[in-house]
Amino acid sequence: AQSVTQLGSHVSVSEGALVLLRCNYSSSVPPYLFWYVQYPNQGLQLLLKYTTGATLVKGINGFEAEFKKSETSFHLTKPSAHMSDAAEYFCAVSGDNAGNMLTFGGGTRLMVKP
Amino acid sequence: EAQVTQNPRYLITVTGKKLTVTCSQNMNHEYMSWYRQDPGLGLRQIYYSMNVEVTDKGDVPEGYKVSRKEKRNFPLILESPSPNQTSLYFCASSLLPGLDGYTFGSGTRLTVV
């Protein structure tokens, strides 16, 4: 079985500050990891994903995440927050044998203060 | 435009009145899935389908039915809705979810009174 824990259901940063959203996973097989963003009244949009290869993954809108196997983590970062980054962010892991299950974390709502 | 379309966007219904939420994708994806989103619980999978006529339960299937008669459509059926099914529902599709992730629809906000 696989699971995802997102530390902090709400994170608040000032505009221009570093964004750090935490994600830890458990998986019995090598995981594939995803970050999604959900803007108000919209569906989820894929930000970035890690499958194999380079452990630092760059996504859209200036976000990136680093896969750290030893820490079972896949934290999402952005050097400088923008007001438009305010949204809910979901980390997800897949890794079951059939490859069809995506397990999501509880989500982190990012607030950006002017 | 490649997309997953679900209807309606908003629905208020009464306990026990059967309803169907439709979902259609135009990307020729094999996999389709239904999730519900509740505060603090993230997204939980209700049912998924790997191909036409092949469906299976997710984490929270009780009270829901699905069918996959055509590749592009994957409706979600609530035979006798109850207030605990009040939630935000998402349909999603993928070629291979474990590798590609899912493409999501815009959501259906369901309220059962």
C-alpha cells in the first residue's frame, strides 16, 4: 500500500518569499511522484512529476521538487512567491503493481500575502 | 482542445433521488477514474476503469455505481444519494496514470439535502 502525507494544511508566505510545501510518501515499490495545483473553482492541473532519472524536477510556473529517497520526501519549492500562486497543492504517489492507482495527500492551501 | 468534460458543475438534490454525473474525454485515454474531494482528506478514488467494460472499486465505492460502455464516457451514478455524499467530485482520464498522472475535469459540486 502507498500513502502520502502533506505537512501543513495551510501555509502562508509573503509575496517574494520562498515557497516550501512538504510531502512525504510511503511506497513498497519505487514510486512515481506528482504535484498538482488546484485554483479556486477549477480542476487539478499537473505541476510536475518524477518518474526516473534526475531527482530535481522542474515544473510549470517556476516550481520545482526534489526526490529524496533516503528521506522519502518530494517537497515542492519556488524561490519567490507571486500572488497568483495562491491555490491548493496536492502531492500524489503511484507505485502499485497495476500502475493505475494515484494516491493523494490531504492538500496544502498556500496563501500569499502582499 | 484535449479535455475531460463533466456535467453538471453544480447539483443540489434530495436524499434518495437517483442522479447521474456525466464524464467524457476526447484524448482516447484507456483509464478513467472518479474521485471525491473533501476538506482535509484530499482526493479519494471512488471507481476506476482500465478499458471498456472493465471497472473496479477504489477506496470509497460504497453508494456509487459506474459504467464504461464506450471508451470516451464514464458516468457516475448515485442510486440513492445521502447527505454524506455531499462533496466535490472529479472525473479524470489517463493513458497510464501511474506514469503520466491524470487529466482532471473541472469538478461537480454535489449537495444532498
